[in-house]
Amino acid sequence: MSVFKHEYRAYEGRVTRRWERIGVLVRYGLAEAWSSRITVGLFTLAMLPVIADLVAIYLANNAVARMMVSTGGKFPLEIDAKFFLRVLSAQCWLALVVNAWVAPRLVSFDLADNALPILLSHPISRFGYVAGKFISLFSILSLVTWVPCLLLFGYQAYTAPQPWFGANIQVGLGLLGGSLVWIAIVALLGLALSSWVKWRMVATGVIFAAVFVPAGIGAVVTGILRTRWGFLLNVPVMMTEIWQRLLGAPPVMKPDLELPGMAITLVLLVAVAVCIALLNARIRAREVVRG
Amino acid sequence: MIAGDRIVFEDVSKFYGEVLGVNRVSLSLPPGVTTLVGPNGSGKTTLMNLMTGLVQPSSGRISVLGLTPGDPNEFFREVGYCTQFDSFPRGLTGWDFVFDSLLLHGMGSANASKLACEALERVGLMEAAHRKIAGYSKGMRQKIRLAQSIAHHPQVLVLDEPLNGLDPMARAESLALFEELSRLGMHLIISSHILDEVDRISDRVVLITGGYLVAEGNIHAVRSEVRDKPMQVLIRCDRPELLASRMFTLNHCVEARLHSDGHGVFLRTTDIDEFYRLLNGIATEGLVNIEAVAPADDDTHAIYQYLIGSEGGAS
Amino acid sequence: MGVIELQGLEVRLGGRPVLNGLTGELRGSAIGLLGPNGAGKSTLINTLLGFHTPSAGAARVLGMDSRRQRAQIRERIGYMPENDSFIGNMSGVRFVRYMAELAGLPSRVALERAHEALFFVGLGEVRYRKVSTYSLGMKQLIKLAQALAHGPRLLILDEPTNGLDPMARQRMIQMLRDIRATGSIRLLISSHLLRDIDEICDDVMILKQGRIAAICNIEEERRSHRNFIEVETVGQTDALCAALRDRGCECACFASGRLKLVMPDSIGVRDLYVAAGQHGVEIRRIHRRRDSLEDIFLRAMDLEPARGELVRI
């Protein structure tokens, strides 16, 4: 028999590469996000419209259904860019809801008990830390936006007669592009605002407010000054414009109220820059405890 | 009206719902420095809150210098409390904090101003007094709490971990201040985990664990009452094993343990006076070359270890 | 190669210089960092960890530059900050494992080592509970566990015994001594409790107003000069005092049988006992007053050791 003494021993084994540490943050971020039942619930909610759309596409392409539902020779549902614009819009707004719930969960637990000094004393830079959180948020939002949208698109391409796909490739690309733009912006917005607000519930509210309150102000500006530039504050309108253009759908706004693409891009880039600045400031403030 | 010079607890219990604060504590504390010692969660803060009138006992009676919280004007004038908790009203400067609390005692502005200056000088925060507390370091926040508690010249000063966050010089200065105040006849009740600092200035010790009073009195008196642990003396010499064997032949020496560095021996004896007499004799013989002699466990730390030990802590 | 090398290190925060040209080398297996509040200890630690960039000069940790090789340094360091610092929503094991993975351990190994570290610091069943439910002592231990789990070569500890009750403090000190004894980790400990530093460290660096006030080895300083002997007696001390003075000692009598002596080399402790026996005095306590860390500290602060009477018989 022997007596086993367990003492501290040094570590001599393999060390992961530096970029793999970002993967660690991503994994733990995802685990944290999915551990909440509300996340699962919101995700399920976000999938419901997808199911409805799936059924709609099936019906639209099914000859029997077409015959049954036709009224006056014209089938009411047409699967085209406009349809997918609606699908994309719905999924993206649902993604905003998911983001408003998940982003605070990713950030506030680290800040609530001052974990940043310990976290950042590990070989992970500020950029790596934010990148890890961003990627986990991005992947969750992707599951709600372009993944189901592209699946629907693929299904439509499969069941519809062949010329449809060739004529509508832009729709597919637009779905991908429009989703990516949207989720990148809201993910950054979510992370930045969550880092500035102490309580998670309040952070959720603030994220919604950040999107819709300027919209209200913009609408007032547009109404009073009778100019289209008020819409630059109106994120819903701007995004709809972007999606519409990417998808090649018919214009939604009246011609004199349309905004030039450059202006919209510029405003969104400014918003992104502000978010990054906020995040940077907040992390710098919290990574070291003074006094 | 102060009647008497003792802080008296008569069979005091305090429960927070079902949770025990302290149970059946009886104390009578004279002027001087009393240290309150015990693990975290043992009831020290409850005891201090009871003493300063912030909570009322569930049963039993408390009187501080003959006063009770029933006459708040008198009571709170005579009691000062420096808590361990690090929160302050928002937006105040150090000066505001001390000055306002003096005004709350009903003093006029001129008087309060004078006393506030005095208190701030005493803790050495006069230059920083006009900065906001939010910008203070941990040590400065500790000092401003101390200033606030002594400013109105109370008779009884209750201090909860007053040295927390202070650098070595500030600790020495605070201890010197406490000693000075106790010489003026004040009651100082100090709770601390750093037992050797506490030993330097205190006259009495109160040990508490799990809400129960374990010991109370002068440290040496308490120590000598702990009979199942005989007194232990550390002797540093060149031949510790020889000394130990000599002492063992005398029948009151019950345990000998060599120091880990090999140059000393811990001896336990049931008769300390006889022990010293014999030790003097052995030293005179020149059998061993004695370097140092000191009691090894006649301090608060040893008492703590014997009476409270490791399981006393909340785990 | 020293553990920490400073070459004219200057750090400015908010435009103000906080560290003013620190130069020195620390080699010991356990180094104490002392200094009054505001001297720059936290800033120095944060600079070594790479949170602050030096405005001039350089700091090297384990031979690596703190500015250019920040990630490599962080891989080999474990940090235990002074304040509460944890992710409350996670269990203890998960938190330590997370930190170990961030330090570069593969996932499965990280789990094993997390449990090892928790076992070493003495956190038992508690490790499966959320950290937000922990008591103060446990929070200190979990900070230590996460600093150890990835097998660092240098542990940086800021007030490790903060808020611990006497038994827990003793356990923590013993644990740190055990860690030091393994030989594979160096320690850098910043504390206001001189006793803790004294028990664990062999080198100290004392900072004052952003400059180094002293770097020394504790043992070497202790072996030096003053050789006071302080004696506690029972009996008639005056006659004894006179007799000792006759034999060449400097002798001062105090109340309740206390004597302070400086003995010439010709007289030993035995002679003291003999003289005491001759005059019917019983010696109860002999204490050789050597320079303690407190004296070293006070000297570094340019103060007389007698001030405030930090040390009494």
C-alpha cells in the first residue's frame, strides 16, 4: 500500500495557440446564452414565422394547392423578392429581440462582480475578448436570420420551376448580405449598451430604445421639416431600404422620400464606430481597479 | 445623564427571523480597550449594532453607561460607531460627511466646524477633506469613517475592523490614537482579525463564535483559565533536546516539541512558576546556552486557536 | 535572471507621473511589495501585467518585456487581485476551468487541473455552488485557485489575507509557504500586513511616492547591528541592574520588572542568569531585539523606529 501525497505540481503539457483562446470565449459565451430558458423560448418564437413561410412556399409551388386556392385565376401568394423581403424583415426584427435578451447576458455577468481584471490578466487582449463575445452573439443571431432565410430560399429554388433560381440569385445574395449587415450592427450595439448599463433588464430595454427612439425623433423631424433626412435617424426605415435594394425588391418608400445609399451607409458606419468606442472606453475603465 | 461607567449586556439575544445573531450574551465592559474577536459571521457585527443602538435585542437588556437607545439624544451623543462597510452617501466630500454628521447631533455650525477640523486633523485627512469621497483610496475612506466616529467626542467608541486597508504607518498611528483615547477613560470596542496588533493595545478580549460568547476578560487571565491546554513556553537554545530531557525529569513538564528550525523547543507545563524557577537553575549551570525565552501561547491568537479553532469559522 | 527587472520605469496615469524611474532587480523566490497608500504598488503590478504602458523605461517579468511580450507574460503569471473579482453566475469549478482554458490549457486538462487547484486550496463540495453564494474566505480561495490552475511561474497576489479571520489567514499563509517551497513558482505579494510578508517573503521592495525606497533581503538585514536584549523579571531588579552596570552592561530599568540591556561581548546569557540568581531575581522572559521588517520599513520611510512604538516588549 502507499500513501499518495497530492501537492501542487507545475504544468508541463500542451498550450493552446493564441487564437484558440477566442474560441474559448465563444464556447463559454454560447453556453451562457443557451443556459437560459428564455433564450430557448425566444429562439423557438423566432422559428415560428419560418415554419409559416415554409408552408407558404410549399403551397405556392404545389399545383394541387394552387388550384384549390386560386380565386379568379390569380394565385394570391407570389414567391418573389417582395416575399423574401418580408421574410427577411421579420427574421431580422426577431433577431433584434433575441439580441436584446442575449447580449446583456454575455456582458453583464463579467462586469457585475468585477471579473475583468482577472479575465484580462490572461493572455487575451481587449480585442480578443470583445471578438469572442461578438462571435458567439453573431452565431446565435445567424441561426435566426440568414440560416433559415437561405434554407427557405433553397427550398423555394428546389420546388419552384428551374428558371426561378436563375432569375432570383440576387435574392439569395441579398438575404445573406442583408442579414450580415443587420446582425453585425445589432450585435455591436447590444454589446456596447450592455456594457454601459448595470442591470440586465434595463440593458434589454435600452437596446430596444436605441433602435426605436431615434426612429420616433426622425419621424417627427421628417413630419415637421418635410424633409427625407429625418429618416436617417430611423433605423427601421433605413434597414428596409437597404434590404429592399439588396434583394432587388420593388421600392417601398415614395421616390421623393428615398435616401441615397451612401448616406445610409455612412450613418450606420458612424453608429458602429460609436459602439466600438463605447466598448473600448468601458473595458479600459473596468480592467483595472484604481485605489 | 451618564450613570455608571460600564457597558452592560444582560442575557441579550438577537434573532433575525430564524437566523441567529447572538444568543444569551452577558457582558460588563469597563473603560479601556476591549477587543472583539471571532470568525466571520460569528455575531461580532450584531454585537456592535446592539451596542450602538442600531438594532434592538430580541430579549434581554442593554445599557451603555447607564443609557439606553430609549433616550436617543443622550445615547447617540455618547456613542460613536465606525463600521466596516464601505458605503457613503453619494456626492459628498470628506468634510461634508463629518460636518453633516455633527450637525445631526444638534450642534451649531461654528461648533461643528471646529470639531470637524479637529477630527480631520487627528486622522490626517485635512488636505484631502474637500475632495469627494468617491475619489478616495481605500485607506482614506477608512480614515474618514474613523473621523466621523470620533468627531463628536463620544464616551464609547465602537470600531469594526478599523485598520482595514491602512498601510503600516497609518496602522501604527491609529493604534496610538486608540491607546491615547483609552487613557482618557473612553470605552473602545475594537473588532479585528489581526490579533497581534490587537494584543498590543487591548486590556480585555471578548471571544465570540456562532453567536455565543466563548470567553471574556484580560488575555492572561483568560489564558490561565484554559486548563486543558497547559502553558507553553518557547526556549531558543543551542541544545534544545538536552534542555527538553532535563525538563522532562521534572514531573510538571507534560510536553516537549522541537522547533522546526532545530534551535528551539516548545515546553508545556502545568506549573509555570516552578518551571521558571527550574529553568533559571538550569541556565545558571551552563548546561545549555539559552538565547531567548518567551511564552508561546499567552496571546489572543493562542486563545482563539484553543477556544474557537478551525471549525469555528463559517465554511 | 531576476524575476522582475525594472529599468528606469516610468508610468503616467491621467497625465500624472505615478511611477518615477524605478530601477532594480528582484530575485528571491518570494518577494514582498510594501509601501504606503498611493506609493504606486497597484500601478506597478498593473504595469507588470501589461495593463499600463510605461511612458519611459522598461519592466521585465521573467525575462520578458512587459510592453512587447505581454501575452507571453500573461501566460506565465497567475494574478490574485485585492478586490472581489469573479463571475458570480458560474460554479466554482466552471470559473476556474474557464480561466485555465483562457490561460492556454486544453479543455479536458483544464478541468483536471481546476479540480486539483480547488483541492489544493481546500474548497470541497462548495466548488459546485455558484461563486456568488460564497463567503468572503471562499472568494479569496477561489481567486487563488484560478491563479494556480494553469501552473504559472509567477504568482502575483494583492492583499491575499484581506478580510480573512485568524484561522483562515494562518491557513492562507501556510498555503503560500507551501507553494513557495515547491520551487516551481515565484511569489510577488503586496500587503499592508508586515507580519504576513515577514512570514512568507525573503526579499522586499518598498515603494514611496513612486520611487523605490528600499530593496533588501530580510534575513540579511536582520542579522545586522542592534543587539538589545529585553528581559522580564520577578524580584528586586535594582540591585541586579547595579550589578550588571558594574560589569559593563548598559542597563535600563522599567516598571514591572522590565529591563533593557546592551551586553558587551564578554558577557553571555549565562552570566545574566548567574547574576540574577545571586540577587534573588527570577528571569521569566528573554527577547533579543533584532531588526524586524517594521524597522526596515520605517527606516525606508525615513522615520525613527521609536515613533509610534510599533514594537513593544
